[in-house]
Amino acid sequence: MLLARRSLFFYLVSAICFLVYIILLIRGQHEWGGWLLLLLFLSLAFAFRDNHVLKGLSYTLMIIAVVSLAMYYPWYFKTIRGFNLSALIIPLLQVIMFGMGTELSLKDFANVIRMPKGIIIGVVCHYVIMPLIGFSIASLFNFPKEIAAGIILVGCCPSGLASNVMSYLARANLALSVSVTTISTMLAPFLTPLLMRLLGGSFVEIHFWNMVWDITKIVIIPIAGGLAFHYLMRGKFEWLDKAMPLLSMTGIAFILMIITAAGRDNLVKVGALLIIATFIHNMAGYFLGYWSARLLKFQEKDCRTIALEVGMQNAGLASGLALGMGKLATAGLAPAIFGPVMNITGSSLASWWHNRLPEEKEKANS
């Protein structure tokens, strides 16, 4: 009863914010628009947390809330007293990757021996399907070259941690998901720069070894440090173990705010079309990943896993690489949009699959 009343309160607040926002929009009064959207989406996020079907979307709504704020008031998220906030992106990504490392163990790498076929197919599909779809979309849509390069950049990055969460919710093969994410991430320093040079070189200049070093310092070194922490210190600082997931989520939100603020003017020009392009990119990844696995006779739960691993990218890493290229306000836009889009679609797909047992389990239960 208490949960129902709390949810009703947050839904009511969001409805009031929406009505006020529409009224002010019609009257051309935009100065409070960002704050109203922030309150609207935060209220919906808190309301969704009490619903077992919708709670997977609550974090995505929080992301949309803070991004809305950055769209309306970008000057707050560019500099503070002369300090350029984009300088925080790389350290924040390193903290997030360190957090990923603390959740890994050598057992995750041992999975390669136990299920080599699934991991190889998952990684190959990921690094073939998404880069090629990204290149096709970048070629078909008439975006400025640097923005088009950002779409390819997203496609060339490894899968992200979000795919592991979605695989768990979708009743997929979580061990396979973690293994594909881990291996694709470890291969990123070699494959991402190579694919970007092959597919994105016609859009922007790619400095191969600079990108190799950027990925190494953003991903490999922090993950190695996190893995060492897992074995040497894990459990000795319980507050840190609990704080890392929250710190990672906060870091991602802050990174997206900085990128949105930096590219706000470009987003106003191509935002709607770029959302459509990233949506097609993301959905094509799910579709082709799933049916590639089906054609190769994988079990249903493995097909779900490969679909999510192919369709969900490490958009944060793509943002960091765009910053390293000096193109945060252009090449960084597609990653900034891809992150929220894939969380919405991934949560929806995982929720749909959650309510449908994999075929092999249905046969076992019948």
C-alpha cells in the first residue's frame, strides 16, 4: 500500500511537470524548461523503481533527466572557474573500468576453455556486425564527417557492462555474457583502432598508435588494477565494494552531461536524425546477433546473450576516444546518444525475454 501511494505521488509530480512544461513551451518561456524536465524524468524514475517490469528503465530515465539539464544549460557543464570539465572524462572512465576489474576473477577467463565456441562467435559477431552496420549508417545518412565517424567509433568499441545486467534479466547465459564482454574488452586495444582506421579513415584522420595507448590507459590498466584489488583487498573495505557500482553509475551520468554540453549546438542541428541512426544501429545489432547465433544452432539462452553482447556497446569508451581525438563535440555525440538508447531498448528486450522461458527450459519443465 505504501509503495502504491509513493508511486502515485511520483506519477502525479511528473504529470504536473509535464503540463507546466508544455504550457511554458507554448508561451515561448524556456528558462525553466531544463529544471522541469529534470524533475519530470527523476519523478518517473522513482515511480518506475517500485514496478518490477519498469524498474530496469529507472537509471535510463535519470540519465535522460541530467542530459536534459545539460541541453538547456550547457554552460554549467563546460567549465568551472576556468577548469575544463572535459578533463574529468578520462579519469572517470578509468574509475568505471577499475570497478569492472574488481568484479572479475580468473574464473571468468577460465570460461574461455569451458565454452570456447560461444565466446568466439560472440566476439566475432560483435566486431564484425556492429562496425559494418556503423559504417553503412554513416555512409547512408548525410551527417558531417566527424559526427559520422562517431557512429563508426561506437560500432568498433567492445561490449559494455550493461550487457551483463541485461543478460541476467533476460534469463540468458550470464557466464557467457561476462566472458564475451571481458574478451572483447581485452581485444579492444588492437581491434578498435584497426577497425577505425579501415572503416573510419575516410571520415576523419585516425592516429592508430595514439588510439591504442588511449584504450590501454582507459581500459586495460584500470581493469588490471581492479583485478589485482579483487584478489588482494576485496572484502577488506566493504564500503568501497558497495560504493563502486554507485560511483560507476554517477560517473557515466556526469560524462554524458559533459559531452551533451560540449556538443549541444551540433545536437540541436542533427539530434533527431542521430537518435534514429543510433536506434537503427542498436536494433540491427540485436537482430543480427540473435539470428547469427540461431543459424549456428545455439541454444535460445545463448542466442539471447549474443544478441545483447552484439547490440550493446561500451559507449563510455567511445566518448573517451572521441575526446582523445579532440572531437568530443562531434564524434562524441553518437556515443552520448547510443548509451541511453541502448539502455532503453536493452531493458525493454530483457523484460520481454524475462517473461518467456528459453525453449530448452520450457521443454525441460513440460
